[in-house]
Amino acid sequence: MSALRQILIVEDDAALRATLAEQLLLAGEFSADEAESAAEAEAKLARADARYDAILLDVGLPDADGRDFCASLRRAGRNMPVIMLTGADAESDVIRGLDSGANDYLAKPFRLPELLARVRAQLRVYDNTEEATFLIGPYVFRPSVRLLTDTARNRKIRLTDKECAILKFLYRAGGKAVPRPVLLNEVWNYSSSVSTHTLETHVYRLRQKIETDPAQPRLVITEHGGYRLDAASLAPAER
């Protein structure tokens, strides 16, 4: 069971917006938040707890051109994938949309399975770029290079592949507890040769690297037969 990826739908057509939200939820991989205008979207993005993984963005918004809004997102350093949705499918429209910073461009009417596939594809690409960075406590976490950086103390921590995968999955859970079997399945790909002891050993080593006092962990917390990250320590970084 993977942690849900949060998608912001910016669309002024209420019926289409509701349909998109419903289909994202039915896919079982995503949660959906909605905005009917650029102003509402900006307000949601500016919240301290905003953790959007991708944006579905209509071009024809009531208070802005979606392409201009996308360009403003990029200027503000928000680098999550943006997929534009529009009725204008001429080559010049596509080029203008991509030039504004959009990652993909889908003309209406579109097939919902294709939209979901494009969202998944863009998330896979983004998650493996050097731009994908997250805050965990005092650290900036860069999964693509398996690195945690504590700029205040000028400290860099290298992670193993498994430590990185554990930390990334716990981050995606947004502070909720993840059972040990789920972590085993996700990080070790359902390998029957891996036991909970293996997971516990990797978590122990991870804590030795990142906790101020590994005996009393404040970031990676044991809870309800699994582990979670301290929710207060989580935030997007340059998203």
C-alpha cells in the first residue's frame, strides 16, 4: 500500500473538477484538492502544510491564463509536475503551454485513463530528478542522490539505497504510521527472504545517522507495529 500522492486540480468547470477528483481517488494512488481559480490555487499552495506532488491546470481560468500562472509558479521555485488541460490543441497552443513551464499538455476532451497514466509518468520522472527535495527536521532530503544536508551545521549524510527508500516512503506517508509489512513490501519488493529484523536493522542504522540521540528518536518514531516520521518535522522544500 503506497502513500497517496496529493494532486491539486485547478479548474473552473465544477463538474469536470469533481469528476477529476473522483477518478484520482478511485485510482487508489492519489488524494485530490481543488481550486476554481488561480487565486484560490495560490492560496492553497502558500499554506504552511501544502504538500502537492503535481498540479492539473486548466488554461482558461476566470482570473488568469493558466500558462501565465504556470510561469509564475516556476519563477517562485515551485517545481512539481504541471499538466495543462485545455480545449486549445493547435501546435502553437501546445508550444506556448510547454514554454510556460508545463511538463505535459492534454487537450479536452481527454480519456481519464490516459490522464492518470500521464500523471504517474510525470511523478516518476520528477521523483528521480535532483530538483526533488524535501525537508525532514533540520535536513534537506534529496532522494535522487541519497543525501541529507543539514545546512545549519554544514553537515552532509550519505544514505544507502534502502535507507533512502525507507525515508522516502515514510515521508510520503505524511507523518502517519506505516506498518512494518508495508515497508518490507515496498522497499524490498515483496521478497520472501527479508524479515522484519532486516528492516529494524536498517532503521537502527538510519537513526544512528540522523537522530541527535538515537536511543530517543525524534524523527523516525516507532509506533503501532511500524514507523512514522514526526509530522511536525515534514515540509516541502523548493517544490
